[in-house]
Amino acid sequence: MQMKRIPIAVLAMVLAFGVPATALADCASDIDKVENAIDNTERSGIDVTVAEKMRVLLDEATKEHRAGNEAKCQDLINQAKYMGNVE
């Protein structure tokens, strides 16, 4: 019985420490993608008014990222990505 608990404990540690690091990388990467799309609206085909709305979301996401709130950062940046059709 004790042997089965060790792998579960290891899995719990991986999830506890690995997932936030992955979210951190994803949010930072997505911030760069959205920023690039906003800075190149002609190339990305984003309307100026949409880009302005995306910029507000991007700024909020960046604040959350700096504060360490990766879930909120990812939520905001996903909204901006959806709005501008950014992959």
C-alpha cells in the first residue's frame, strides 16, 4: 500500500509545481503574440478599434502576469487572442 502512495505524491508535486510554470510560459508567450498582432494591425488584419480593445486586455493581462496571477492573466489574454483571431 505504501508503494502506491509514493507515485501519487510525486504526481501531486509535479502538478503543483509544473502546471504553474507551464501557465507562466504560456501567458508570457501569448502576451508576446497579442502584442505583435496589435503592433502590426495591417499585417494581422485587425481593425483599429478591435486593436484598441485588445490593448486594454493586453495591459490588464500584463499587470496580472507581473503580479503572479497567471490564471487571470491567461483568461484576459485568451479574450484578446479570440477578439483578434490570434493563434
